[in-house]
Amino acid sequence: MQLVIGGACAGKRELVRGWYPQARWHLLGAADAMLPASGERLVVSGWADWIEAAVERGAEDDDALRLALAERLDALLAAEAKRAAQVVLIVAEMGRGIVPMGAARRRLRDLNGWLAQDAAVRCERVWYVRHGLHRRLDTREMPIG
Amino acid sequence: MIAFVSGGARSGKSAYGEALVRRWQQRDGARYYLATASADDGEMAARIARHRVERGSGWVTLEAPLALDTALAEVDAGSVVLLDCLTLWASRVLFGSSLDQAEATALLARTLAKARARDIDLVVVSNDLNEGMPPEDELSWRYLALLQAAHRQLAAEADVVIQVIAGLPQVWKGSLP
């Protein structure tokens, strides 16, 4: 599994489209299958919209939401291995500005950051996109603890 | 040569851009400052004055809030030009002109092509604004989309792309000049 991370309009989708023009794109929460078919190249995006909608519903606490997202990551990773598929996750960087005024926006920012961390530890390759340029992040040092 | 230098607020990106211009300046060439800010209020006037003092003497200032390509026509071939800062130019495009995003990026493309054709070294400084929370209103989205289109275009075209963090230049493309 690969993770592509970067700010708004940084060029994440363009990069992945250039790499894998034939891939299927799944928006998290959309009607089509979230998991890849056998041998399929799958791009999964729309994480922030999914989080935002979940926060707006207001039902779950942060830990439960983070766990729900991690379960999706695990399911993708397992399906990728089992079905000889290849999965690319696209996640937005949104943690480098000032603290948002609204509580819902703060939750979105927190959950999105945790998602990026949880995705990165599961991915073989992690890429950072900045102004259309990309570089591979060092994933050799696993988080402590 | 074209360099694209960007970073956060007060990251030292302007100082780095100015240092780069001095390094690229040829012995008998001039250095130009392509100003994108205009002193609409007291705070802006103070910011402009501060930057002017920090740059020091020896700069020829060209006022070009919008038409960067025409401004370059006034520059002697073989000169070095500092354009600081692209975020203000993007504001001018969105709030002070009738250009749409495609027309604005075409104008920027003409500017870069003109610099290449006339052997002008160009250093473009800008502010990274896209790694915080995404905007909530449509106008801010349009601004961010325009600015990022310009940033991607510059990064693709530039020989050197530098991210400045706490005054330290980090190379994304090319090598440190």
C-alpha cells in the first residue's frame, strides 16, 4: 500500500493519475466497493469528507472514529495482500495552519492527522506532494512505542 | 535561470530570495525588484518600507501589480529580477482584475518565457498557504486554487525550487545555487 499526502491543490491526484492512469478511484463512503478486486489498482480518497460527515453526525467520539478509520485501512491492506491488488491512499495535509475556531473543524483536523499517521505506518511507501513536486518520505524509523 | 522560493510567514523566504539575486547578479548587470504590493493602507505602507530597508540600496523597483510580463520588457537583458511576493499578485488577479485562472496562468507563463528569452534571471518568492485547514468559503477556495496553479506552474518551470524553513533553504528541485 502507498500513501500520497500533501496540502490542498498540491497536485496529489495529478501525480497518482500520471502514475496509474488505469486505476479505479474510490471515494470513501461512495456506493462502489471500497476494497480492491483481484489484481486491481485502487486509489482511495475522500477521507476528509468522510471524517467531516461523521463529525457533523456527532454520534461517535474521537477514539471510536479513529478506530473506524484504522479498520478501513486494515481491511484495504488485507485485501491488497489477499487479492494481489495495489492500493494508493490519498490524504490531505491540513495540520500546518492555526488552530481552527470551530470545535468541529478542530476535530476534523485532529482526526485527519491521526489518519495520516495510521496510514503511514501501514504503507510501504509514503510520498509528500508540494507544488506539483513529490518526494518519498523516510519510513525506516517507525514511531516509538 | 528561474528560481521558485517559498515558505511560511516570516520563514526568511524574502531574505533568501534577495541573497539569491545578489549571487546571480552579473558584474555589470542590474538587479530589479518587481513589486507586487501597493501601499493601500498604513500597515501595508509600513511592511513595504520594512522590506525596502532590509533589501538595501542598489535595486531598481518596478511597480507591476498585475502585468508581470509587460514589466519584464522594461528590464535590461542579462539582469536579475526579484518578484516578491506571488500571493499579492494572486490577490490582484482575483480581487482587482477580470482575469480568470486560465488567463492568469497564461500571463505567468508569458512572464517566464520572456525571462528565458531575454536571458533574465528570475527569482519568484511566494507564501505556502495550502497546508493548513482547507478553506470553508468559495472565494477562499478560488484564491487557493489560483495560487496553487501558479505554484505548480512555477515549480514545473523553475530550475531551482527552494522551501525556506526558519531561514534554512531546503531543495526540492535542482541544486543550491
